[in-house]
Amino acid sequence: MKKNILVAHGGGPTPVMNSSLQGVIEGARSASNGGRLFAARFGAEGILNDDLIDLTDVPAGTVSLLSDTPASAIGSCRRKLTEADYPAVLDCLKKHDIQCLLYNGGNDSMDTCHKLSVLAERSGMELSVIGIPKTIDNDLAETDHSPGYGSAARFAAVAAAEIGADASALPIHIVVMEVMGRNAGWLTAAAGLGAAVSGCEMMTLLPEQPLDTKAFLQEAERRYRRGHGLLVAVSEGVCGLDGKPIADSGIVDGFGHKVPGGAAQRLSDLIMQELSIKSRSEKPGLLGRASMAHVSETDRREAYGVGRCAVLSALEGRTGSMIAIRAERKNGYAAQLVEVPLEKVANTEKKFPTEWMERFAVSDAFADYCLPLLGGALPAFAHLR
């Protein structure tokens, strides 16, 4: 039986999001299903506006470029579906006779995916709905890690190592680097892995730990006075002891979340005002999820795998699940793909484990977890001083 497939992207892109799309396309072609393969232009917006791209006959050469293409080749969005959107969604799915729906995204997107699965069942549609995990924040539940995290983590670690080397070479200021991560500190923790490479003093500030600015300033001054340079990696969503973000943009995104921003500048200002030490703020920002320069091959391979697995599961008639990664690290790194219920993933954030947190640092247990995901060793620097 021919089955038409629709794939959509939601939320912030990653360096390997298109590798998952490549897995979907090549998986569908290998199944010789005979149906059409569509993509929603700009995610849920494309479904609502009946704006689809037909990928069925895209040349294989173009498809092969997806693994080297950052962001989203079909476009993404931050649109949270509501009850009022359902009629337009159903109209689009019925018009194009869609039997398989694949949604690639993070926890908010998995909520969208779950809602579409429930909607299809409630409407009596024969529709298989499968979620494809994606987020650089690594905060998806029910999976060891999320595709996109390994590459963004490698970028954060290398960026911290390089900035730290600069701060150590000319230790006349404290450098504060702001890292993406609204509520979860996985990426900021990865930045801390660059400290050993750079030889620079390092402090990591995670959103899971309320920030005592007085204690922070005291420790920052103490470490700076050692003369090795100091790099502070701070999650953009870090809050103070009062529970309020230390920097707030005042903007709310399409999913209803407050948009953080300015944490590094805020801390730099405090350092200069309270300690009379020069400070610089750095914010790689979107480079962390748009750069292919430090893509993790492990991440790229797994992103392709979850996309391929998702389309094959949908074509076999399974529904209401997300493809998750189970990993073992005891005797080398090994991973397998499994299906988990969407209802366990939707709108659930996986925070950084408290047992891996130390005072302004993370434990070696995190390094054991993260390093295999980076796709290779971090660069080695010469130290002559």
C-alpha cells in the first residue's frame, strides 16, 4: 500500500538537523513505498498554510549535501499548535492524503507531535505519527542525549578552549562567555571541558544552580589573582537567588518562553564595578548551532539514524512515539535506537543532574558522559610558559 509521508521541523535548528532529514528521505526511498514524500515549509506554519515541498524526486546528489548543510533546509518555526489550529491541520493532511507524519524537534515540538497523534486518533484518521528528537540543549526526556547536542557541545568546548587560551596568554581581564541554554546547563557544562585544553582558570554557571553573585565575585577574584587567566562560562538563563534571570530580554517566543539574553554582559559589568577588574563578554550565540566547522561525526551519524528509523517505523504503521537513543559507555561507547511514548517526552525538560554539579564546576562523571558524544578528541595546545 502506498503511503504519503510528511516531515516537518520545529524549534531552533542544529548542525545535524538536515542529517535527520537525509535519513528520512533515504529511508523512505529504500522502503520503495511508492508514495509521495512532502516537507512542511517552516514546520507547523507550513502545515497550517498548506505550504508543502515535494521531496519525492529531489536528486540524490542534492540529498547527499544535507549532511554538510547546517540549520534546516526546509525551514523551522516556533509555533505552538492550539485547538483553533486543528481544522486547518486536518484539511492539509487530508488534502495530500498523508498517512505518515514525522515531526523533528525538541520538547515543545514533541508536544506538537503528541497533539497531532491524539488529534489523528480522535478524528479516526489512519495516520502514523513519529517524533524525531533534536535539540542542542540536550533537555529531551527519555533519551540518553539528543541529536544536535554533540556538535553544539563540541563547538562550546573548542570555543572555550580557544577563548581560554587567549585569556591565559594576556591575563589582564576576566572573560565571560555566554552559552545557549535557557533552563538546562548541558552546553555550558560542555564548555567547561575546554578548560583543561587551554590551561586557563575556568568557572561554569548553570541555570540549575541559583547564582549567589557575592560568592561568585569572591571566587572569580580569587581565581583571577592566580595569574593564569579566567574564563567564566555562563548559561544564558542563569537566575539569581531570588529566582529571577540575571538578565531578561523582556521578549517571549512563539512557545511562550521568556527569551533570555545578556547574562555575560551583566556579569562583566558586575566584575568591573565591584572588583575593578577589566572584563570582556563574549557570546558565540547562533554560531553554536549554525557552524559545521566542529560538527561531531557521532552526532551526524546518530541524527541520520533517528531520521531513517522514524520513517521506517511510520511506514510499518507504528505511531505515538519518539525515536530515542540508549547508550552504554562502560566498555567503549555504543548506542541503539528505541521508541518511547510521546506523552512521556512532551513538555518535559531533562535538567543537568545535580550529582554532576560542583562549586562553579562540573564533575568528571559529566566528562565521561559527554566526551564520547563529541565525535573525537578535543584539540591539544602547546604550553610553554
